[in-house]
Amino acid sequence: MAGTALLGRLSERLRWRACTLVEERNETSSARTLVFDVPDWPGHFGGQHVDVRLTAEDGYSAQRSYSIASAEAGGRLELTVQRVAEGEVSPYLIDQLAVGDQIELRGPVGGWFVWQPEQTEPVLLVAGGSGLVPLMAMIRARRAAGSRAPFRLIYSVRSPGDRIYLAELRRLDPGLDTTFLYTREAPDGWPRPAGRLDAEDLARAGWPPDFEPTVYVCGPTGFVEHAADLLVDLGHDAERIRTERFGPSGG
């Protein structure tokens, strides 16, 4: 019976669902949040993702994976899409998909890179660029659950104009500390010069290893590998470092 129930849940998550775009908003000049109404959505945890499928009238289809940006909220689901140069799917989602249009998605997918409300230990979130999206879902899930688990976010971007969710991150969120890092261009008067994430950043803005935080790192592959190596060198338990990456390299 247990096996039958498990197969039923897996089958439900693998089922393609037609969903309708009900709202959209710009995050930056190259990132847009899309809000979908998804009938019969089974629910999700912060950190999970979905597969999106677009199908043309001639039958050609393209499929991509996107992290979920929102906390669980019934049948409403938010995705934040970053434009990929020479991309096939992201330009369509950002430039052409309009409110009322439908696409297909399935999920949620992923069971390791997730935060659940029953977790009470300190959490360190380390984001590179649009790697913030699944981590934002964790922040929103924490807020929605009224959790008191202490969160710290280190968010690395190339320049101030690349920050997504800026207004929300600037609002007071008790128990969440946010630190911005800039790799190429820092705001005037910013105390830290522009540069790559380093061990001092993690030591200053993160948790000490003996606090035994769970660490979530998400971003381009090069950023994630670099951050994970620094965390281990600082003494963090590798078993408590969870990573999610995309693309071949970057920062």
C-alpha cells in the first residue's frame, strides 16, 4: 500500500498541468516574475523547482527547469525568469507571454535542496545572481510559517542594478539579516570594494561553524563551487552544505 501511495504521488508530480499567467512584474531590466494559477497544485517547499514546457502550433516543444520563487500559497505559483542571451525559452517568457496565456508545467521537483518549516537551526543562504530565486522561496516560506529560525542571506551580484526582490529584502523581516556583495560595480560609498566572494565575507556575514547552520548555496556553477570550498575551509561540515547550480560558470 505504501508503495502504491508513493507511485501515486510521483505520478501526480510528473503530470503536466496547464497553468494560466495571472500577473507579471519586472524585477530588473533582465528578470521578470510571472505569477501563475495552477489548478490542483499539490504544494511545495522552498527550494524546489518545476519543469516548464512550451509547445508551438506546429508541435515543436521546448522544456526548461525554473526554481519556484514563492512560498506555498494554494494554486498560485511564482517563477522569476532571468533572460538568457541566445536563449530559446526565457525571451519568450519575458517578452511575449501575456496575462491570460497558458503554458504547461509539472512538479514540484527536488527533495534535498529544500527548507521546511519544522527546521529550527540557523540557516545561511548564499546566492549568486539569479541563484537567489529558490532561496527567496525559503525566506518567504519562513515568513509565511511564522518561523523563528534565524536566517542570514549573503547575496552576490555584479552591480546594484542586478538585485532582484530589492524592495522586499529592504523591508524589516525579523530574524533575517541580509548582506549585499558586488563583484564589478559597488554603490558609491559602499564599505566593501567590488570583488568576488571571499572567506572574510562568509566569516563576517555568515554563521560560525560551531553554530551548526544548514547552508544553502545557489548560483552559477563556478560561484557555487567557490563558495562551497570556502565554507569547508572555514570549518563548516560539508554534510550541512546543500548546493544548487546552473550554467557552466560565472559569478
